[in-house]
Amino acid sequence: MTTYVVDKARTRQAVQAYFAVYRRFVQLLNAGTVPREELQPVPGYEHAQHPDTIHAPGFRSTWPLVEKIDGKLRYMQWFVRDVERVVAGLPRYQEAILRTQYMGREQLSNEETYEALLRADARWCYSERYFREQRAEALLTVADILGITLYLENSQ
């Protein structure tokens, strides 16, 4: 009989990668742009400095590039809101851990996150072991909600 068991290490890595995409999308949205490497240039303007601000004669708002840019911006906004909604639904301490460690400008280490939480609120004087348990539980919960949990096949 084959059963499936959650691969905790790979699932945590998947969630960390998800948060890396989140940070990148937040950065792009704050800059008001989309990733250039994914866009095809407007025909005739391959070497232009800012192709999304240059309009050729006869430009129509239904130009495929404009729709593509608009769609990517909407997708990035949806992705960011979805991650923030999931994290906001966690218990307060788990939410604070994930926001501090993964949702800032850059990912912090476990030690940096623990120290930042202690500095931010002295009432959260939990042990480091409790912090690690809550962090692991939060990552697995987020993976489960987002549907990115990875499994191992366990043959018996």
C-alpha cells in the first residue's frame, strides 16, 4: 500500500520561493513596471529606451503589448494581495514571523527574525524553540492554503 507523506523540507523551500516571487512583485509594482525579459518589444521599436511609453502613429489602446502589460500588472497585484490575505489569516505570532522574515525588502535569517521580533515587542519574549516551531507551522499552513504542499511517496 502506498501512502503519501508531506515532504516538510521541500514544502518549506517552495513557500520560501513563493515569498521570493512576492518580494519581486512588490518591488515591480512599487516601480510601476513589469519584468522586461518577458515582454516582446513593439515592432519597429526594438531598441527604444522605454517601449511602453512610446506610441507609434496609429497607436490603438487595443494594441496587444498594452493588453499584455495590463494583464501582467493585474496578475502581480492579485498575487501580492493573495499572499497578504493568506498571511493575515494566520495566528498573530505566526503572521508577525512571516511578515518580518519573508515580506520585507529581503529575506532575513531565523536569528535576525527572532532578534527583530524581540526588539519590536518585548511582550513576545518566547523561547527560540517556540519561535522555530511556530515558523515551521506557519510555513506548512501557508503551503496548504496556497496548494503548494509537496509529498513523498511512502511504500509499506
